[in-house]
Amino acid sequence: MAEIELKTAPADFRFPTTNQTRHCFTRYVEFHRCLAAKGDGATECERFAKYYRSLCPGEWVEKWNEQRENGTFPGPI
């Protein structure tokens, strides 16, 4: 049986506290900025996707995706 390696986003000096809400939001925004700059399917953006998926609750991501589709997302993408 193959070993499964679990990883999460690396430590980021911009988010020194244990509350990772802002870290989650920032990684989500970074991912979508990367896609906007490099295009859908850019492999360079996958690390940001992995980070926000490991940090953010699924409900938040669903809500943010909905907001982006409706043009009401509060972040700077």
C-alpha cells in the first residue's frame, strides 16, 4: 500500500497568530490573481490552490466562488 503524505500551507510570517482566517483569505485571493495573470490551468498557480484548500472551510470557498461569479467578491482580485 502506498504511503499518503499530508501537507498544509507553509508557515507565513505575515500571519503569526493561530487564527488562520486572514491566511486562508489571502491564499484564496493569491490563487485567483495568479489565474487572472497566467490563465486557467497554469501549473504555477496550483500551489496557491493547495494552500487555500488546506486552510479554508469549504463553505467559505463556496460562498466566495458564488460572490466572484456575481461580481460581489470583497477582495482585490
